[in-house]
Amino acid sequence: MLKSSFKVLILILIGLIVLSCEDILPSAPMESELLDGPMEGLTHAQSAQFIRGDVAFNDELFHSGNGLGPLFVATSCVSCHAGDGKGLPSTSLTRFGQIDATGNKFLHLGGPQLQNRALPGYTPETIPEGATYSVFTPPAVTGLGFLQYVTDEDILALADPDDLDDDGISGVPNWDYIRDFTIPRPDAITRDGKYIHRFGKKASVYDLLEQTVDAYNQDMGINSIFDPIDTFSGLSIDPEISQQTIRDVVFYLETLKAPIPRDQDDPQVQQGKAIFSQIQCASCHLPEMKTGYSPIEALSYKTFHPYTDLLLHDMGPELDDGYTEGSALTSEWRTAPLWGLGLSKNSQGGHYFLMHDGRARSIEEAILLHGGEAENSKNLYVGLDQSEKEDLIKFLESL
Amino acid sequence: MKQLITLLLLLIAGMAQAQIDTTLLQINKTDSTQQGLNMDAVYDRPFLNLGKLPVSVGGYMEANWQYMGTEGITEGHEFQMRRMTLFVSSTIGKKLKFMSEIEFEEGGNHIAIEFASLDVEFHPLFNLRGGIIMNPIGAFNQNHDGPKWEFTDRPISATQMLPSTWSNAGFGLFGKTYKGDWMLGYEAYLSGGFDHTIIDNDQNRTYLPASKANFARFEESASGTPLTTGKVAVRHNNFGELGLSYMGGIYNTFEDDGAAVDEKRRLQVFAIDYNHTLPKWNTFITGEWAWINVDIPNNYTQFYGNKQQGGFVDVVQPLISKKMLGWEKASLNLACRLEYVDWNVGTFQETGYTIGDHLWSVMPAISFRPSQQTVFRLNYRIQQQVDVHNNPAEKTAGISLGLSTYF
């Protein structure tokens, strides 16, 4: 009798354990606290491709056995974009050799990107004498699909190169040639054979395919059919990654959800949002944009809130590193999207490393580094009282 | 014709089986939870003897169900056959013993000779061992049989930082001596060893277990130099066993066809281990801690650290030891494992901030042993892992229910 009871007790115990599995596991963080995850509205097939891209982006780690280097900057996508968020100075990359729109004069010496790491036995690159350079911290990669499908027409409409509205802010697109493998947008606007570019710190990248191909090649030394030139030898070599994987990663980047704002009902956040417009931050950090047509239905004709205008602006001498890309001046930088700003610390080791090279250690410090076209906004910020500044920071942290 | 031969062979096999006198099959019942020194683990295994044949066979298996999850993501129910291991040993002749351990993992997809050595016994303090040896670094590497432990998972520090089970072709000496309550043992081996994959692998971190995938190490050393492993252990009946061990050597191929292709890069591992059974409560405590230093090229990624450290402590408390459910010497135990591993000890050059890439875990457990050779175990793991950037920890938890037995 006792034995039977004991056995029954054990069976019940095991049953309870199995049934309570879900309850004893760590719960998922709030969706708004995460940058990664797919956007809503993907089909099953699209979700499967998203997962494939997710695995390639976040789980595939390169080494000499699967093509890394021999010169490289990082060993994987996730090394620099932890949680799809911003990176740190320790994962920065360096570009060198171009000072104006006439192009990079140091391509024959390893430009534009410095591969500052190398497999054992190889010697990494150093910046050639006479070359100016700039250090870039990795950007967050969420919401890029929305930016991808903003029409050229809309971007151009935001530009004001001659400052006709006399607000001290001009804004110009980065015009450059596209790569051999790039298929121009159906609605592409051209000027002297050049196209509007939109991704990257200098808006020097045309689309996410170009960004992905370059990242594999220049950051990790992984050659693809799109770009078979090895950064070490300068020669064309066999692809080290499949075309499908590149496509999957591009799709992953396109369909990562847009960052979800938090605390939007908080009066302090609402007050900060009003101040954001009042001191003309919103002139460049445009709160709202819309996509045009996209073959991904979930991205077609959507309104979203990136807080960027995808244009280049003169940011003043303090942020002028003397290096540039495409048609941008050395002092010009693309307006950084502010969405997800409040979650930056979650991928930057609990600290802020803001601006193009992570030199700003707080949001306020980043604001104070603004100059050039943003000088007026910065001065208006400096003129705010302390509680207004706190409201503004609170709003920015809610994005 | 083939069918006829097959039938004939089956008939003979059946007859042969029918002729076996089962009384000749004798299980050498060793209590594998008790032992002299940790280094005796390979001797301290239950074997099956067939009559007076000099060959003994044995082995163990481990299987489990688990349900683990990380922050809302789970693989669901997982039914796993972790491994089945076969032992074959033989007393070849006077002072000559052969022992081996062949492991099948992943349903037979992974097969490895973990141990296959000839011991030549000259004197208790002076014995020669050669073949495939288990390098005596820490305690777990040599004492890893599943049925000895109250936990389904092997210690993370032992398998994901140290490369247990780590064995190589090599030779060396071992011995031990006793005096009163004291026991002293030593081991010293030269063997093949690691290769460049410990800093060039798909884990994105310095990872000693990566070299386990290099089966060429049983034919040649990547560096052309020996890996030195040594251990000294001392045991007192009242205070337990304390082991100090070292493993080191050049790990990379620095010369190829006579040409220098890299600098010589060294790897060093220091470990301390301890085990004891507290006499009053019969509480068993065991653990090990290891420190790893690896020479990394200056311009290499900081994700590959040049220092690592980690270890574990297991505490096992028998609650009931008596006849249960018809088993004469059954026991019910409560246990807990504490683990910590830091795969990258140091700071970032650019910021001076501490590099992350560490993990801690707590794993309470209940185990039931119908005999000392068999264990049913229920584990609950709570784990937090921090990435290299020191971002907020990823929380993992889950339960596993498993069994492991010698046979």
C-alpha cells in the first residue's frame, strides 16, 4: 500500500513538473524593451526567411575555417550589433583616405576601410601616412526596412541645399554611383549618373544589399558573389558565403521591427516631445516618415517614426574628422535616427557611446556636440531651464 | 545460399548463447561514489567478468528529458540520449593492465576513444602509463562517469572552459603512497595537445574544447611540441582530497615544412580541486576551479581573451538511505551545484571597462539511487549569462529529469 502510494506520488510529481514547465521559465522581456524581433504582418514564408537571416546575423561566427579574414574588423555581425543595437568603441571600425567628392585616393593602400585585425601569422593594416580618417561605432540595425523604402522623391523634398526657408538648416542627399550588383529603385532619381544614398554615418550606402555585402567583405573578410575581391590580396576569390545567405540577411534587416517607444503617456515625456519640436531638433530629426511601395507588403506605404530625414547636414568643426564618403563634405553627417536611443545602453554595456564615434557619453553631451546647422538648436537647448532639459532627455530616452 | 549461411550462423549463435552459464557472469560491484583518490576513477568502475577470462567489460549510459528556456524562448520538450560508454579492461599479464573507454554520443554520430592505455606497474609509487590518456587537469576530466553525479549536465566550467573529456595520445608516470590517514598521489604526462582553433573557432571566444574536434592530434601535435600535464593530490581521511594540477605547452603551428609561420604561443592551465565527505552528515562536497592563460596575438580581436577562470562546487546531502521500493541500498539525496565561468577576464583597451562573457548558474537537484551504480535525478537550473560587452544578463532556467547507470 505504502509502495503504491509512493509510486503514485512520484508520477504525480513528474506530471506536475511537466505541466508547469512554462511557469518556471524566465519570462520574455517586454517587446518595447527589445530592439530585435520581426515586424508584424510577415507571412509564414517571410517569417521563415527572417529566422534564416536571424541565424546568419546573430549565430554565424566566422573563423579561418569558414572564411574569416585573413584581415578583418570583426568575426560576426552580432559582434558589433549585439541585440541589433548600437555598438561600442571596442567594436568600432575606421575608414580613411577620402577628403572630398573626388573620391578616395588611398584605395591602393587598403582604403577606405581599415582592417585592423588579422588571423595569427598575418599583419593587420595600419592607416597610411597622410590619410585622414574617421572612427565609426556600429549603428543599431532595427527599422532599417522602413528607411529602405522611403522614396527618393520624399528624401529630395526634405532637402534644402540653399536654405530657402532661412532656418539655418539646409540638408542634402549623398549623391554617389551605385555598385555593379545594385538594382536601382523603380522610382530612383538620378543626377549625372549618381543616385541618392541613405545608409551609414555619411549616407554613403545605397541600400541594405550593398550594406550587407560590404559588411561581410570589409568587416569580416567574407567574400560573396557580389563582391569577390579579397581585402588582403586584392584579387578575386571564390565566394565564402552563399548568395542566399546574403539575401536572407538583407531580408532580416529589412523586416526587423521598428523600435517601440515607451512611456508615451508620461507627462514629462509629452512635455519633452513638445520641447523637441520647439527647439528645432525636429527640423532634422524628423519624427515621421512614410514608405513607398515595397515588395514586402508589411513595409508598403507605412508611416513610421525614425527621427531622421536621411539627409546630410554640416555639424560644425568639432565633428569634422577630415574624412568623408560619396558627395558629403567632411563636416557633414547623416541625421542619426533617434528611434531606439533609450535602449542603446542595453547593447553598449550599460553606458552611452553616442555620435559617430561614441565620443558622447550621455545624451546631453551628444546634444552639446552639435554644431554647424544644429548650432541654433544646441543654443536653444542650453537656454532651457533644468526641468525642461530633463523633460527633453526623458523624451529622448523613451524613443 | 547466403540465406542458408545466415540461418546457420544464427542457429549457432543461439546455441552458443544458450550454453552460457549465467553464474559465470560476475559483476564486480564497486561503489563508484567512493574512491581513494580522484586519479583512481578509471580503476573504480564496475566491470562484468566472464568466468576466469582476463577481459572485463562494462560501461554506462545517460539519458534525460529537459525543458529549458531563455527569456521566453524555449526549444520545448527535449528527449536526449547524452551518451553511452563502453569500458573494456584486461589484465594482460603480471603488472600489465589495459583499460579503455569508448564513448558514443549524439546517437552514435560522435564516437571517441576517451581512454585506452596500458599501465605497467613497477611500484605503487612508480607506474608507467601509455596510450590515449586523460590529461589530469582538475578533477572532473578523469572522474566524469555520469552515474557518479547527481546532475544531468556536466559542469560548464569543465566542458565549456576546460575541455573535458580531454584525452590525448601520450605517456607518463603515476603513483601513490599511503601513511596513516594520509594518501599522496601524482601523475605526470607528455602528450599531444591543442591547436590554433582554441583562438580561431565558431564560439567567438578563447575556447579550449575547440581542439577536441581535431582528431589529427592523435597522430601529430599541431605545435610539434608536447603538452605537459601534471597533478599532485593529497588526501587525509578527516579532511578530504586536495588536488593541484597544471597543463601547458605551445598550442599553435609556428613552423611548417621548416618555415616559420607564426610566433610560438603558449597555453597554461592551473587547477585546484577538492572533495570530501563530512563524516557527521555524510555530506559530500566536491569542486574544482581553474585558471587559463593563453598567449593571444596583439592585434587579434578582444573577444578572444587571454585569461579565463571558472569552476563549480557540488554539495550532495543524503536524506534517506535504506531499503526503498525493494532496493536494498537505495538512497534519496538533495544536491546543489554552483557554477561560474568567465571566458574573458580583462578590460577593453578602448574604454577600460570590464569585459563580460561570463556566466553563473545554480542547480538544485533531487536524486534517487536504487543502488550506487544507478541514479535518477531531477535538476532545476537557474542561469544568467552576460555577453562580452557586459550587456544585461540573459536569463535561462529549466528542468531536467534523467537517469544514468553503469551496466
